[in-house]
Amino acid sequence: MSAFRCGTVALAGRPNTGKSSLLNKMVGHKLAIVSPKAQTTRHSVNGILTTAACQYVFVDLPGYQTRHLNVLNRSLNRQATEGARDCDVVVFTVEATRFGDADREVLARIPAGQCVVAAVNKVDLVKHQMELLPFLEQLQKERDFAAIVPVSARSGRNLPELLRVLAGLLPEGPAAYPADKLTDRDERFFAAEILREKLFLLLGEELPYRCDVSLESFKEEGRLRRIEATIWIERESQKPIVIGAKGALLKRVSTAARKDMERLFGGKVYLGVWVKVKRDWTGDERLLRQLGYR
Ligand SMILES: Nc1nc2c(ncn2[C@@H]2O[C@H](COP(=O)(O)OP(=O)(O)OP(=O)(O)O)[C@@H](O)[C@H]2O)c(=O)[nH]1
Ligand SMILES: [Mg+2]
């Protein structure tokens, strides 16, 4: 029997290629937040999958952003670059039949010598599979990939093959975590992330990029979790938009978040949400640090 393998697999790529969706599908739980908007992920999150032969520690990274470089995005890009360096294998995620300068730039930032597997995601959107072949051939010329695997995070297509390829590339060694451990992030982290996901899903095109979430308190009272959270915005004029007419939008956001939290935590949640201003926080290093960014 071959030896057990264990290692870290970072998901790197430009925004919106489906890194978080892939992590969720591979570990079988929704850990990383997902939205149709670019730059949803701001905090890397681990998802651990343990099989009989291998423990994969997947690390979802922020999408590498080549435009709109404010202080926040620079911080996210640093996280993305460091994450792709400090791992055993990189899954470079691209969208099927779409490879452009932004993808190329991400690839250029992954150190030479790093083991990189290309996951060509969203193949469910490719109508004629014949279109895929020339794309794969073209992609092959971009780097010496350890493998190129067409997949779909949505349908799950070919993910067993991706897992098989990755297992062969991870170092031999004992499991780093107990077999039933799913992530090294705690419930506080997921509570804040779930609320931020709802802002991305319900707030329109621009405002999610001006919002952040922090937790004021997280108390367990028997089976009830009592959570108080703050949504930070950049200016007072954004407050009525986030709150909505008669508080309707904030209510939708917090109800959707509470339901997801109850599902993830397996128990009742009381969620109190406040909206407050941290003036121009996306451009202010000190405020970013207060919000947990480096
Ligand atoms: N059709 C299809 N859509 C997908 C697939 N994977 C992800 N998506 C969608 O693509 C969008 C972006 O997915 P995410 O998982 O948030 O992408 P990401 O790479 O983590 O994005 P950032 O965190 O912004 O860098 C969402 O609307 C997903 O539902 C797929 O395999 N097929
Ligand atoms: Mg993401």
C-alpha cells in the first residue's frame, strides 16, 4: 500500500473564476462564500478533505485583482500572492475558453518551480466540447503545468479526477488534522463571512465593495447563538441604501444571513445588525488593520 499523503493546495486565479465554489464542492460543505460579483473572497479560508489515502488542506484565496488598486485590493493581492507561494500545490483556476491578460498576470506571480495544476472550470457552460480542445492546447503553452483538468464546480464534473491528480502531487506524510476536521476557521469567522456574502448578493453592483463586516459579540446560550454584527460603510450617504425603505433591505440581508448561520451551526441564531461608518476604510491602512486585514 502506498504511503499516506498530506499537504496544502491553494486555489489561485483572477476574480470570479470559481475558486471558492471549487473548494466548497471538493470538501462537500459550503465554507467559502460565493457570489456572481468579482472579488467576493477577502479572507483566505481552509477546507480540509480527508480520504483513506490523503488529506488535502485546500486554501481559498482572494482573486488576484489587476484593476481598481485601492489599499484594500493591494492587501488582497498580497494575500493571494503569498498564498500561492506558501503551499505544496497551486490549483490555478481559469474559466473554460476564457484566458486573458488578467489570468496571465496571476500565473506570472506564482513562483517558478511551484507545482501548478490548471483547473479549467465552468465546463458546464461550454456548449460544444470541441471548443474546449483548442483552449486546452493554448493553455498548455502558458506554463509547464503538472496537469490540466477541465472541471465544473457547479455540476461536480471531473472533480474526482482533479482530486486524484492532486493526491499524486502532495508530499508523503501523516495527516496534519484529525480526519473529521473541516476547517481551522471558527464560527465567528463564518458568521461574519455569511453576512458579507448576503451584502454581495443583495446590495447592487458597487456598494458591496464599500462594505465590510465585523462581529461585536458571539455568545452561546444553550443551543442559541446570540450574534451582534456591524456592517461598516465608507460614508453616511450609503447608510439609507444599505438599510433600505423602512429597513426592508437590511432585514432581507440579516434574515438570509441568519438562516444560513442556523444551517451551518445546526441551531437557532439571534442576529443583531448595525450599520456604521468608517470613513473611506478601503483606502486607509489603519482602518483596514482594525478590520483584520494586513
Ligand atoms: N456555470 C458555472 N458557474 C460557476 C462554476 N463555478 C463557479 N461558478 C459561478 O461563478 C461565480 C463566481 O464564483 P466564486 O466561487 O465566488 O468565484 P471566485 O473565484 O471564488 O471569486 P473571487 O472570490 O471573487 O475571486 C458564482 O456566480 C458561481 O456560482 C461552474 O463550474 N459553473
Ligand atoms: Mg472566492
